[in-house]
Amino acid sequence: MRPGALRRRLYHGDVGMKSNGNYMMTGLHGLDEPLSGNRDYDGRHSEGKTLECIWVEGQRKEHLHWAALLFTNLIVQWAQWIAKIVLGSVSFIARILPLPSNTQSGSNWKLLEPALNPLQEARLRSLQQRLGIPYDGSRLEHQEALKQLWKLAYPDRELPPLKSELWKDMGWQGPDPSTDFRGGGFISLENLIFFAKKYPQSFRRLLHKQDGNRSEWEYPFAVAGINISFMLVQILDLQSGKPSSRAGRRFLELLAEDEMAFDDLYCVTFQMMDAQWLVKRASYMEFNEILKSTRTGLEHELSLESVSRVKDLPAYSLLKR
């Protein structure tokens, strides 16, 4: 290498930080010699130009890095903004739509407490008051209701005493029907009377087991009716302040359309139970299984979007007046 020539090494700082060009020079005889324009040992006029290109390239890389960093920050900010919107929307939706609890199918499917209009509030309160009345065989009005049921069931037969073996003909388990009301309360007797009055043809056919090929050991009609009342209260979640199960919420819609929706739904459920009984060729020992199957079928029908009245239930068509 000829005297006065420069040997240069370029060091680049970390990408993304301010670039530092540190030039280590040896054999330097004068600072007045420009870094550009020096001829190297082979006489080519290129060294200064190369350094300039390197500097430009470093600047370009630095700009690209900052641009990439800015773009990344924008993406992160956008993602955070979108996440806030989504979470806010979910929170808002959760306040207005029913949300399931941990389990469904075989357990309670709970929803947020529904908002009721004044009409629904009044009708639900009236129904729950009915549910709270136990059957009391010593009360005259309860005795008269039981006698009325007998007259509706057997208009051509003489009314028996309140304790008689003849009550077994209706499907009570013993001679004193009052002992069978423990699970259903007075409303279960009201349900049977309503059924006999509004749908007399279906009531008689179920009472006398006139449809289909029956089992030799049939379910007892009256006791089955009490079980259906009790099951319906559970399905509709009526023992809570405001029904929050899926079926319960739908029932509140039915109640807004019909004050006697519970009694009408009772009749539909009883008819559904008998239909299940015939389809499965069941006998008395399978009664609980049939009740479970009936419950599943009713919950399914109550979940249909097309149902806004009891009459909209597919099983309603089974009832005959």
C-alpha cells in the first residue's frame, strides 16, 4: 500500500438505533484530504463513492426499520381497539340476551333474570299464589272441588263419600284422595277440573283409557295428573322468583297471551304423556320413564321459535274438546 493511503473499516450500530460510522484510520498524513475523491492503491476512483453508498444504504435501512416499527405499533393499537369493541359488545349482549349456565341436557339451563311487563308480573304472582296453596281435606271449598271433579268424570254415577273405595276408579291410590295431594297441592286438583271442563273429550278418553292398545297394568289417571302438575312446576321454574330456565322464559311469553296458560299447558302435557305411553307400549312400572320422556318432548316444543301461544305447540293438536 502506498504512503498516505487510508485503510478504512465501517462499523454499523444496531439496526433501529441511530447508526454510528466509526472510521479507524492508520497511516493518515493529513486531515485535509477528503474522504471522497481519494484514489486507492490501484488507481480506481471508487472508495469515497462506496462509503457514500454504504451510508445511504444505512440511512435507508434505518428509515425502513422505523417505518416497520410504526406499522407494528399501529397494528397493536388497532388490535387493542377492536378487542375493546368486541368485549364491550359481548358485555352489552350479555345484558339483553339469555345466557346458558354451565350445563344443559339433564340439568338446569339457567338464564339471566327476565324483565316482565306489569301484566306478566300480575299473572305470574297470581299463579305462584295458587302454587302455594296445599290441599286441605278439612276445608269446605277443597271438598267441593273434589266432588266437582267426580261429577265431571262420572256424570251418571252417584257421588261417593269423601272416603270410599270408589275413588280408586278414578286413579287415586287409596280410599281417601286427600292423601295423594301432598306433592301437587290444590292446584293439581284445579288442573284436573280445568282439563275436564275445557277438553272433556280428551279428559274422558284418558280417564277411561280409550285410545290405542293399552297395557294390562295401566297408570292411575288421577295420580298421574298430580305428577304432571308437579313436573310442570319444575320444568317452568315456577318456584323461583322469576323463571329463568329456557322453558320458564318461554312460558312467561305464553302467560302474557293467556292467563290460564299453565292450565292449558297441563292439558297438553297430560295428552303428550298418554301418547308417549302408547308409543312405547309402557306399563305401570315404566311410568317414571314415560314422565321423563314427556318432559324432554315438552321442553323441545317450548324451545320452538314459532311458539308464542299454547295453541302453537305441536302437541296441542292432540287435544279434543
